[in-house]
Amino acid sequence: MAFFLETLLGGLMSGMLYSLVALGFVLIYKASGVFNFAQGAMVLFAALSMARFSEWIPQWLGMENLFLANLLAFVVSVAVMFVVAWLIERLVLRHLVNQEGATLLMATLGIAYFLDGVGQTIFGSDIYKIDVGMPKEPVFLLESIFQGGILINKEDFIAAFVSAMLVVALSIFFQKTSTGRALRAVADDHQAAQSIGIPLNRIWVIVWCVAGITALVAGIIWGSKLGAQFSLSTVALRALPVVILGGLTSIPGAIIGGLIIGVGEKLSEVFLGPYVGGGIEIWFAYMLALIFLLFRPQGLFGEKIIDRV
Amino acid sequence: MSGRKIGEVILDLKNITLRFGGVTALEDISFDVREHEVRAIIGPNGAGKSSMLNVINGVYRPQEGDIILRGEHHANMDSYGAAKAGLARTFQNIALFKGMSVLDNIMTGRNLKMKANLLQQAVWFGPAQREELEHREKVEEIIDFLEIQHIRKTPVGRLPYGLQKRVDLARALAMEPQILLLDEPMAGMNVEEKQDMSRFILDVNDQFGTTVVLIEHDMGVVMDISDRVVVLDYGKKIGDGTPDEVRANPDVISAYLGASH
Amino acid sequence: MAVTHTERAATPLDTFPRLLLNHAATRGDRPATREKYLGIWQTWNWSQVAGEVRAIASGLAELGFKRGDNLAIIGDNRPRLYWSMCAAQMLGGVPVPMYQDAVAAEMAFVLTDGEIRFAIVEDQEQVDKLLEIKDQCPSLQHILYDDPRGMRHYTQTYLQGLDEVVAMGRIHDKNQPDFIPSEVALGSAEDVAVMLYTSGTTGKPKGVCLTHGTFIAAATSGVDFDHLTEQEDILSYLPMAWVGDHLFSYAQALVAGFTINCPESGDTVMTDLREIGPTYYFAPPRVFENLLTTVMIRMEDAGALKRNMFHYFMAVAKRCGSDILDAKPNVSTADRLLYALGNVLIYGPLRNVLGMSRIRVAYTAGAAIGPDLFRFYRSIGVNLKQLYGATETCAAVCLQPDREIKFDSVGKPAPGVEVKIADNGEVLVRGKLLLKEYYRRPKDTAEAIDAEGWFHTGDAGFFDDDGHLKIIDRAKDVGKLADGAIFAPNYIENKLKFFQYIKEAVCFGHDRDMVCAFINIDVGAVGNWAERRGLPYSGYTDLAAKSEVLELIRECVEQVNADLSHDVMVAETQVHRFLILHKELDPDDDELTRTRKVRRGFVAEKYQVLIDALYTGKTSQFIETQVKFEDGRSGMVSADLAICEVKTFPVMKKAA
């Protein structure tokens, strides 16, 4: 039982990270109808930026305080992501308004490769360490109930907490602020939004910027576990089944979809693995997504598109 | 209607020609709109009414001609620019934000008037919240004005057609426009709804002094509420004047009787 | 209650203005009136209300309103319209609230009949109506409007905004602070307090004159009966011209000093109800019916789990809910536990949705309520009771005492009221709460109140063994089938109307060999049903003509027949044939009264051709009808109506 719970918790933790990446997809899809293949590249780009700036800033300024360095690096990275968002809008999206979905999709593929390339050119292509000072030591929970308790990583715990806070903040932002309302309006109907004086261009910059910040958070968390390296961009591929499961237009869908896949992967690997020869973790998510595409294409929370007579 | 004074020309359209590829949608059309008046553009289906409205609103840019708004040239404005210039519009097939509540929809109309920046909004308390409340008050007045209190919190997509039209008008009014463009405000309504809508349009014009430009397919209602009427047929202007003048115009009569649209 | 009996003795609180001034003095800070405006509830406390009323009264006096004048009040439930009633009473005048949805011609009748000089109306819509008929009403000299919107360009000198009149009145009141108190001092309990026009199920409306003494007595008896205090909150949303609203929102509010809440608009009542959560509630059965229909529609749309849970716990509630509410001992512990669980899961949330979470007492009256409908509300823990009365008796003749609820009775006579049954079955009433007279109609007054002082209600009923009054129908509506069996159309119609799909039903059968019925479907409920089946439709007429809908209604009627067959008294009157009308019965077409009761005679005459078709065995009938729109214009509706046969059941003897 304790083992089961441990696996479950582990799944939830990694699920939370999938959710974060999926969230980036959903945000951009909601606001601009673009399926953003570059989300993974943005995670990598953000992680690299964070890793290198936290390394460079102490060198440039000659300071030792790790916390301050990380903070500065974070601020600089946010600015970098903002510039990226701005450039994407200026150079790509603006010229593709009202184009076919496929065209936009291709454009994001282009952006993905561009970011991968430029990122590694600027920041280098090694594996870089991100150390934001998260405690690594394990904790034991529920020792009174199970013998030996449940082992979890403090780091995972904090990561999950940070992700959850980010999700809550985003939901409030979307529901309560006037910009959030404008974002939802643009997502619903571009043309109408524009004609009532919502500036489409600025909204897109904001959305991409917000997506960039979620990418940054995901990049930091992931990077501090695995290091900032090229393989991070493939994380996006993990998030793909998550959005299919949760529904492309639903923020809660992205969260729950991420959790389900995270947990599903771990549990199936541990409990089914021995029977089918292991490696389930790699294809489990895609299998689940496939099943959903067949039986519930709008996902768990997505909007069902019904054509009324 | 005695208290309302029709003023100077506020919007002047000169020799507008609009082509889509080889098709000419509007050909050399000129007319003006005076401040505080209700100006109708009528014509059979396919006459180019919607194209005309889209030109005024900056959705289409005419190949030839000029748009002069309060003495300034505006031929190259887009629809965001039009909104900034004080033009609000409604849509023939209702372009509301379906997933959002009526209140949120109307609040989006206040977007241009909102000053709080993103950072203030992120903090929420303070200036952003105060501003939100001020605008909410304005929006509530419009809700009261259009008698849609009962659907304030309802998602727009769940409303019947007639009410959606009213919300569309409410959102446009929330912009406090100088010129209100209405794209077939009464299409698909029953007699009672049409009368309500006519009353609202006249009230808006009367209470706020808003200049109204409206497109209609159905001649009957329009004639009752308009000060002046432009008649289009196949992209050309065939009549312009008071409702009575237009009604007596032989070209107009033949366009409406001859064409069995 | 803050008002003690000794205080009452000191200054006799025997007119409504005195009650108001007393509240202002003794509980000035308590909320008296609330109204939702621009999305926010605004509150006036008793001293503010007293100030407003004085200002209106002074302003009216400036305009020349004097003792004995009648003041028409027309509009939705707006605070200032309620205050205007009291203002008129302060000056010794008589408020005459009128139905706000009445068409111009009906208004002209009342305005002339009531010799009305002053009218206070809500808005432009009502002003337009009055302007239309101004020439026919020579007595009408002043029209004051509450809401100035759209009124800027009206130049008539006899039109004034209430705002101006109030402003004028405030100055007047300040300059002559003794004027109002002296006017109030002149009032007496014997003065007519209000004139309410009967809805006129028969003939032209008559003005019922009720004195301060009468109405205060009726209100006090109700307040004592249900232990109402100044803490109550009620939602005032029923027509101000209806005696029920006048009793609850005006008379009882002033007697007990509780708060009235005016909804934002007629369409927001459901939301406002939820926000206010009244503790005391009054509605005609129709409103309870509509509420239930809305709930049922929502439940049909809900997920399977929710739906099943709802049905399961509703069955539990049906079994034991009302017994628990009446604190009867015969409920098993298992049922009590299930009910408690249901209360958390279903009944509580349901009451909340209905805006009935805080209700201590709810009344229904105005028409017989279907027993099933009544049982539904009681079973979910709403203390719904019935009362019986008429405009002529200030609404309160019989009330159901707490814990003595019978589904098919209207309770026991109120304290101080005598009730007896005439030989022909008609219910007669005597007591303090009777009308003074019909305005300027001594002949009608003499007919209604006989030499011994009994008022003839026109309802047929009888007392059961416990002394509870049971009303079967209008005395003149109760008929006999050709074979002599008793035919009480209302009884059958109510059973039909309990189905959410049926909005209105009219049964025929007097002197006939069988019962046939007209049905109006409920567009909301049937429309929803049709949508779920993918049946497209364009409106009422189209929907009513669908064969699927006919089949749906046939099943409902068949169930009613099965139900009727269980009761020997009415088993003969099962519905054999019916049709669905092509248009909704509408007060604008005179088919319903303003309180939405069917005008049976008128309907029978208007649709004679349909009745003939029902009784001659035809399978369909063409009909064309003129309809009036709200603005007074008219159009035609026509349709080929299918006539449907329904299965009837042999009479069942109850196995007892």
C-alpha cells in the first residue's frame, strides 16, 4: 500500500509538470487558435536562458549570493521571453492573420526549429545546471500509518506547489482582470474583438508572453532535475497527449489531463510493466490519447462542437 | 423627436469603389452622415449594404474613394482604428463571445476606456479594481437601458436570437460611440422584437445623441425610424433622401418590385 | 415585537399612515423597503420611507389632491408606487392599484368607473397608454411618472415627473411641518383605505372598497396566526392590484413592520428570490407550478447520476417529507435518516435554487392548487400552506394552521371569521373583514352581501369532519354530466396542469355525455423535450401541431384518467377526447383574466367550433383566430387541429 501511494505521488508530481507545459499549449490555442508546436522549444529556450544567466550574472557582477543571482536571472529570462513573444508576433503572426490553421501550424514548427537553433547558438549546447536552491533531501510522510512511511522528494513537493500556484494565478487573471476578459474575447471571435477596440496584436504578445512564462517555470523545475539540455524540447511531445486528453480549450483540462497521464504512466510502468515487458512509460500517454481521439475527440473538458439545425 | 438637433456632416464617404478580385461590390458610392441623425442604408440582398458597412468600419479597404470622419481622412483605417475613432458596430450574424456571460461581453466593450496597465491588473486591488467598478456601473446603466437585467450572468450562447441581438447592441453601446453602425439589427426577429429594437435604437439616438447608421433589408421598419435613407442596388446608389422621397423614387420602386429577392 | 399593546392603546394605530409614522418612530433604522437597481440592492429604512411618503403626499397636496380623491397606481412593484399608496391615504384619499399589463381599453373603464383624477404610473409605456385614452376619461387631470426615461419630449402640461412632485413636496413639508400630521389625524378606521378592482371572471370589473379598519384587522389576524415579526423579508413581485399582494406587501408589512423587497424587473424574479431568500412568501399556484417546471427541466438536462439521485430522494420525500414537516410520530427511523441525507444532498440545494432556504411560512391562494404540486413543496421542507379568500374579504377567510395540513383543504376559518355553506353548496362569509361596498354599485353590493350580512363568495365547497373547508370549484362552474355525475372542471384541469408539459387546460362536460378538453402546452418544457429529441420547431403553433407532442400529451391525459378512475366521486369524468390549442390562452385576448384564470364561458363561445368537433367525433378541425399583440395591433393565427382519443379506465373501487 505504501508503495502504491509512493508511486501515485510520484506520478502526480511529474503530472504537474506535464500540466505546466500543456497549459502553454492551451493558452495559445485559446487565444489565437494556433496549435503551438514551439512550446517545447520555448521550454528549452527559457531553461537555457535561466541556466546561463544565473551563471553569467555572478561573473559579470562579481557577487556570490545564489538567491539574488537566481532572482536576477529569472527577471532577465522573463524579459527574454517577452522579447521572444514580441518578435514572434511582429515577425510571424501579424503577417498570417486569418490564414488557415495548417499555415499557422507550419509557422510554429518553424519557430520551434528557429528557437532550438538560436538558443543553442547564444547559450551553448552543453548540459547546464540550474540550481535554484531547492532542497533535495527526501522526506518521509505518514510514518505512523505505514511502516517506514512514504518517501517523497522535497524538491518535487515544492515544484508541485509552485505549479499549482501558477495555475491558480492564471485562472484568476483570466477570469477577473480586464485583460483576461479581452483574452477570452479574442479567443472567441477575433473580428468582433477587434471591432470593439481590443488590439489583437497586443493581446497576442501578452498570450505568448504568458505562455513563455509558464515555459520558463516548467523549464526551471525540469531543468533543476535533469539539467538544461536539448532533450527538454521533447518534453513538449509528452504534453501533446495531455492536451488531447484534457481538451484543447480547457485550462482545468490541461491540469487534470497532466495529472492523469503522470499517474497513469507511473502506475502502469510499475504494476503492468512486469507482465508486458516494461517500457510502458514511453508509450502509455500516446495510447491513452489515441483512445480518446477515437471515442471522445473533444477531450475531457473541451467544448463539444455541435452544429445545431 | 423635437429635442434632437441634426448637426453638421460627421462622416463623409466619397466615391467609394470596392472590388473583390474581378467582382465590383461597390461602385463609386458617395453619401454623407450628419451628426445625431438616423441614417439607413437599404437595398435588396446582395446590393452591397454589408460591404458598405464594412468599408466604414475598416474591415475592407476600398480601392478608390475617401472616407472623411470629422474632417479627417480615414481611408486606411482598420477596424481597431475605427473603434478608437468612435465607431461601434453590431453584426448581422451576431459576433458575440459565446462562451462568456452577458455581463462580460458588455464589459469587453469598455476595453478602450480602461486605463489600468497589466501590472496594476496583476495586483488587482487598487486602481484596477476601482476602474473595474466604475466601468461596471456604466455597463449596469446600459443593462438597465436595454432591459436585460435577467440575463446578466447567462452565457451568451444559451440566449435566444432576439436577446443576443440586444446584447450585441449593448456591447456596442458600452463603447459610448459617436457613430453606431448597425448591421441588420432586426433580421430574423418577430414583430414584437422588431418593435422593441426600433424603440431602443430611437432611444439611444435620442438620449445619448448617438449618430446611427443602420443597414436593413426590410424597408418597412427602417422608413419609420430613419431621418434619411440611402438605397443601394447591385453595388450602385440608386436613391438618397428622406423616407418619403425615397419611397417615391421610381428606381427604388422598380428595384424592390422588379427584383424578387 | 416592539409594538406593545399599551403603546397601541396610547395612539390608536388604526390607519395605515399612523402605522407608518409609528414604525418610523419606533424602528426607524430597520429596513423597510429594498429595491435592486443597477445590479445593487438599495435599502430605505422606516424613517426614510416615512420621509419619502410625506414628500409625495405633500407634493400631491400641492397639485390639489384632497380628501376623497382616488389615485390610480399603475406599474410593476416599485418602492415609490407602494409609497404613493400610503401618501394618498395620508391625505384621506384612496389608492386604486391597477394591473400594469392591462390594455388601454380596460384601463379606460377603471379610470372612468373610479372617477380618478390623479394617476401615478411607472414609466413611459404606461404614460403612452394613458395618453391614448385620456379623451375617454374626462376626470383624469394629472399623470405623474416614476421613471423619467424617454419622457423628455413629452410636453403635455398635465404630465409631471414624480421627482419634481417629490421635490416640491419636500419644500412644502418643510415649510408646513404640521400639515401632514394634521391630515393623518383626520383619518379614521372607517375611511376607505384602498379600492381593488375585481379581476372580473364575470362581467365588468367592480371596485371593491375596503376600509383601514377592515384591512388592518385582516392583516393583524394573519400576522398573529403565523407569528410574523419585523424580521420577515418578503419579495414583492405579484401585481400590486391583486388583493394578495396588497395584503402581504402592504398591509401586513405595515402591521408587522417587516421588509419588502422589489425585484429588479419581472424577468429577474428567480434570481432576486435567491438573493433575498424571503422568510415569508406568497404566490398563486401558477408561480409554484412554473418554479417546479423549471426545476424539472433542469433535472431532465442533468447527468444520469444527479437525475437518479433526484428521483430516488424525491420518492423518499414523497413518502415521509410532509409527515416530518408536520412533526408526526409515524415515520420510521430509516426514513428519517434517508430524509436527513436527502436534505443535505437534494432538498437543501433545491430549496436554495428556488430561493426558499429561509422560508418559514409560504402561502398559496388565488386558485385551487394541485395536490401533487402542493405535496411536492411540503415534502422538500417548505412550509407551504393554503389560504382561501377573495378581494371582497381582504383575501383571508380560511388559513391552514401549522401541523394541520390537508392537501385538499384550505384550512379553518381565520379568527373572527364566520363561514357557512349555503344549500346550493356556495360558501358564505361573515365578519369584520368584509368589503364596505362596491364603488358606486349599491345594487351589486346588496346582491353580494345579504340581509344577514353574509357575503356570497361564488365558490362551491363543504366542511369536512375536522372542520376544514374544501373548495371544489366556482359554484357556477360545477356542473353535471348528462347522466347526473358531478362534473368539477377545475379539479380535472388541475390534475392535467400538474404535468410540466401542460400549461393550461379547459375541460367541458356540463350536460354532455362525456368530458373533453382543450390543452395549452408549456412551450418551455415541451420545447426542451423536443430539442432533446432533435425535433425542430418555430414557435408555439408549430410545436403544438407536432404528432409527437400530441402523443406526449395523450400519455399525460391517460395518466390523469387512471388517477380519476380511483375516486368514485369523479371517476365518470375521465377525459375522452382532447385537442391542443393552436395559440396560448392570453389575457390580451380576454381568454384569461389578469390573474390568469381561464374565462371559461368566453373560451367556450370563442372556440365553439372546436367543442363541436370534439363532441361530433371528427378527427381534425380547421380554425382561424385573431390575436392581439401587446401594442394593441392584431394578427391572425390559423391551424388544422388534430383531435385525439384517450383511453379511459373502468371505475375502481378502493380496496380498503
